[in-house]
Amino acid sequence: MKLERNFARRIDLTSLQLFVAVCELGSIGRAAQQEYIAASAVSKRLSDLEAALDTPLLYRHSRGVTLTPAGESLLHHARNVLLGLERMQGELSEYAEGVRGHVRMHANISAIVQFLPEDLGAFARAHGQIKIDLHERLSPEVLQAVRDGAADLGLCQKPPADAPAGMQSRPYRSDRLLLVVPHGHALAGRASVRFDEVLDCDIVGLHAGSSISLAMRTAAAQVGRPLRQRIQVTGLDAMCRMIDNGLGVGLLPDRAFALMQGVGRLAAVALDEPWAQRELVLVARDFAALPVPARLLAEHLAPAP
């Protein structure tokens, strides 16, 4: 027990927080900028942490830092420790007047463009003391961030049935993919179209890891056809501008298309495929164990059954 107490005294929470920030950003300089502290002070704390643990935690090189095996282990445990402290703070905040705190949230682009502005706006008006840190990520990255404790809540496409366990989910919203074409395109007058017909066209798509790109590649592989994805962009507005200028066609969620009507002269055609109907889910490691601010946001976005 005495050895355990001495170990606890050698580790301070500020150093753990800085260590996690450096790991997530891959750079001492970027972590120092984010935490508003001198880079030399961050470096000193990391060196002290390595000395306290008597093992190197980071490989330092000209492009930043990478984790040693010991560093990977510490990162896992440090995130759990910091998550536990946030939960403790959340529980204690119930005894304070009003609810204060912040919620770390990752979401995919479909949720951010289509639904979150109104939902988060309403939440902010009701809970002005709670700060929300929102980051756009691909759906697999959202799941990983929540699983690792880097985010309290995540919004992403419903994971497949064989996805790794370790988190809970609630239904959030649904959308349907449409084929978006420039005005006057040969497919513009169709009531619906199968995806194998789309494979004759050049396609403007999102980055390769997006759920829409993954669905298109899977569907093309099933019919043994190549996917002529000539252009990849990072935003739905950029996709619409490319399509408007005749550089191809693309798939877009229905509500996002409605919001992008002013981007160009575009037409939408229903996509006659079962995978065009998509479900968005809210995910957390354990909804019941969330800090109070995150629990309030989860109930606002997707009330428990």
C-alpha cells in the first residue's frame, strides 16, 4: 500500500492532461498552444513524468512525437483517470446552483450539416452555462474517439452489427441519399435511379473514409464495376459546386440537399437502393455514467427509451 501511495504522489493531474494533449495533437508545440502554456514548460513536465515513471513515454523527432509502448499504455490509463474525474465533477455539479461544465462531442458531416445547428442551438438557449466542444470526424473516427474516452458523445452512422462492443447507442435521426446531378443532365428527369446506372458517370465524392464513399465502393464491388470517382472534396457545399460545374454527379443526404439549394442549378433523383436509407445514432460508452452536462445533452438529442 505504501508503494501505491508513493506512486500516486509522483503523478500529478496537470502532467497527465498535458501528456494526453501532446499524444492527441502529435506535437508538444501544438499542445502548448491549445493549453495556453509555454512549450518549454510542457516539455519539462513530460520529462518529469518520464523520470517519475522511470521509463521513456515519447519518441521525439523533428515532425513531432510518437508514443513508446509504455506511452501507449499510459495514454489508455490517463484517459480513464481523466474521464473518471470528469464524471466526479459532473456528479458533484448536481449540488451546485445550476449546471456548469463542458461536453466533448464528435460528429460526422451529415449530422453537423443537417441536424445539429438547430438541436445544439436549442440546447444552448436552455443551458447557456454548458460549453460544447464539437469536432467533425468520419463515422469510424467518431466511434473510436468515444471508445477511447476522447469524446463524451458521438453522432455517426449506425455501426454494423459486427462492430466491436464497448459502447451504447440511441437512435438520433434518419436520412436518405439522393443522386445529385447538374440541371439538364440525362438523369435529371428520372423519378428514381439504381446505383449501377450511376456507375456510367464520373462521380464527385467525399474523402475515402466517409460513410457515403464506403457505401458507394461496396455497391460498385457487388456488381463488379469500377467506381469513377474523379474528384474528392471535404465538404458538401464543395461537392455541389463541382457538380454544378459539370464535373460529375454525387450522392447527398436529402436534408443536406434541401439546405444546399442556393449553391447551384442542381437536380435530385431518388436512389433506388436499400442502403440509401441511413440511420444516425448517438453513442456513448455508458449513458448512465456520463457527467451531468453530457447527460443533459444526450437527453436533449436522443431521449432514453
